[in-house]
Amino acid sequence: MASRRTATTTAFRCTECGWTASKWVGRCGECQQWGTVVEAAAQTGIVTSVTASTPLRAAQPITSIDTSETPRRTSGVGEFDRVLGGGVVPGAAILLSGEPGVGKSTLLLEVAAQSARAGRRVLYASAEESLGQVRLRAERTGALHDELFLASETDLATILGHIDDVAPELLIVDSVQTVSSALSDGVAGHPSQVREVASTLIRIAKERDLPVIIVGHVTKDGSIAGPRILEHLVDVVCHFEGDRQTSLRFVRALKNRFGATDEVGCFDMTGDGITEVPDPSSLFLGHGSRQPGSCVTVALEGRRAIPVEVQALTIPSAAPNPRRIVSGVDSARVAMILAVLEKRARIAVSTHDVYVSTVGGVRLTEPAADLAIALAVASAVRDRPNPPRLVAVGELSLSGEIRPVTQHAQRRAEADRLGYRTVVDTSSRDLAGALSDVSRHHRPEPGDEPGF
């Protein structure tokens, strides 16, 4: 009987998607990633026998698995806990991304300090800053504590040694793109290095029930730098965002194996560090001015309802193409709303320069703000302020109909909590009806001119 034999040929395989090639190439032909094609031993032919290793833990029936919730530990920062689903789960791997300078290190230093004050030992491994730089920031933000240990290392093996020496209950690595391992080829930040460092840290987290927070860089388009597998390996992916022109910062969960992904944490970046904003409602409202061209809507940031003031200013113009300047809202959406105002509500805006902006630098992307924008522009054109304590929530169609929006009950509850007595929504049916309802709810005040 002829013996079977196994032939082994050398091939090259993409570590990102598994695509194979007979020779090395710099870019994967399937996923188009650079630097992910490495040499691999591809086995071909007939395999005579397969030896299976004995599993360390036997497989269990699904009905016998304990479903009790994993205990969570508070990070000491309530808004961060909100995004994580209630706290930090032991053994969880958390990836925090964000643009340079947005405040990732400041936020995590505050998380480390609060955890240390709660009696949990924290190891903060900074591969981008020296110990003196981290200490200076900690002094400025009041994050000094004896249970907070610092290490400035770029070598993964050295960081693992610090973990053995310190025995922390929380590990923070800043950042994964600047740490390298001697077991992988390439410089720090190379896809193979990022993959090796991240997988090692995650393995340590699972083996020791040690929660690990890893900082990740972003590319020009805002996506997380490095191989896509990095986001698959971790348990939670959070994105830290904010406008550098304002002090407001948001933390959003893009992936969360332990909770929902529709929560948003609000923070305020100040000279003394970063502070929580548990009730951000006042940040996006004006000072109660009775000037025309203002209307309040209730927007949703994740599952959080936030009232936002929309302001409009109109100026008569003789130019053939009047100006349309917006800030914080979509310009195409505003152009559609202006067309609906002129066609369905008979409000002449084609002869006016129109400026629309939001208060506080917030950006409104959902269509629920359509009605508030329309009422603000109508108020500016007619030079008549809207009634006080009025909220408008609704999407406008091209026919002028007011369409319902998601989570309307939650928006209305937030408006009632803040004392808004009048809510203009789908009960007005269309834009003309909404303008009529606004006129009916208007109570003349000293200085108001008659008529709307």
C-alpha cells in the first residue's frame, strides 16, 4: 500500500483577512491593507492523522453556564461609567480613541486618580510622555495619589514586568501604537506590532481579571489606526471627541460587550483638567433673550435628551443669490427647510440672507430639529420673538407635513422637567399649523409689536 505524504509549501498570508499569495506583496489584494502580508506555512496534500490537544477546560452544556452578571467596579468618573454600562468589568479590554490633543490622556489620568482614591492600585504606562510630564499634568489636575503608579516604557516586556511588580487592579497603556514587542518584526505602530501588543495585553487581562484601558490613535478620516482586528479583539471601543473651539467633550461607545452602545458621556475641559457634566442641558441654551430668531428643540445624544437652542438671523438682500451661512446644522437640510417655508407657509426667504447657528457649538444632525429651525427663521423674518418656554420637535417633509421623531416621549419629558410649557410637534400636523399654534400661544409682553 502506497504511503500517504504531506507536502508543505511556503506561501504568504494576510493577517487581516486571510488572503494568500505565492509571493510577498506590500499590500493585500483583498482588504487593501498595507504591511499585513507575512510569510506563512501553508499545508497542502493529504493529512494522514490529526492529533487533538486536550482542552484545559471541558466544554459545558449551555444550560449549565452561570448567567449571573459580572460585578462591575466604578471608575470614579460617573460619565465614563455611564458609557461603559455602569462601570469597569474585571478582565475587560477597553480601547479609547480620539484625535490628538482632544484630552484622552487627561481623561484617563482622572480615571486612574479616582480609582486610586477608591483604594485600587493603578498602573499608568505612558509610552508617549516622560514621568515628569505626567507628574506635571497630575499636579495641575489634582490627580496625585500613592496608589497611582507611573511607568514610561515603550517595550512590552518591560511593561509586563511592571505589571508583575506592581500587581495593579487597573492598567492603562497610552498608547498601543507606541509600544513594541521583541517577538514581532517592524517598528512600533506597524500592524503586526499593534496586533502583537494588543493581543498580549488582552491575554493578560483575561488571565488575571485585570481591566485594561488602551489608548488608540486615529487616522485622518477619524477611524482607529492600525489593523481592523484591534477593534475585534477588545471588549469595548470608545471614541473621545470634541471641538477644539469649545471645551465640551463627548465619549461615545462604538462597541460594548457588556452594555448598550447608545450612551454618551459629557465632559468639560478646563485649565484644571476635565470635569463631568452630568446635566448638560444648560450648555446649549441661551440666556433667555427675547430677541426674534430663537427656538429651542430637544436633541438626542445617545439615550440622553438635551435641549438645544437654534438661532436664526435674516437680513434683506438685493443680491441675486442671497447668502446661506450655517453653523452646527446641515446646510443642505437648512436649504430644504427654507424652500418649504417659502412654498408651504408663504414666508419670503428668497430675498433675505439667512444665518442659522446653534448655541454652545453642538452639532444637530437628526431631522428632529427641522421644525425648530423653521420657527426660528420665521421669527427672524417677521421680527417677532417666539413665545417664552416653547420647544419645537419634529421633522419637516417637502409637503410641509410634520413627521414624528424617535423617542418623542423622552424628549417631551425632558422639556417638562426643564419647565417648557408649550411643545410644538406633530399635533400641529403641518408647518402652517405650527406657525398658527405659535401665534396662539404667544403672550404679548411690554415692547412687543402687535401681530405675528
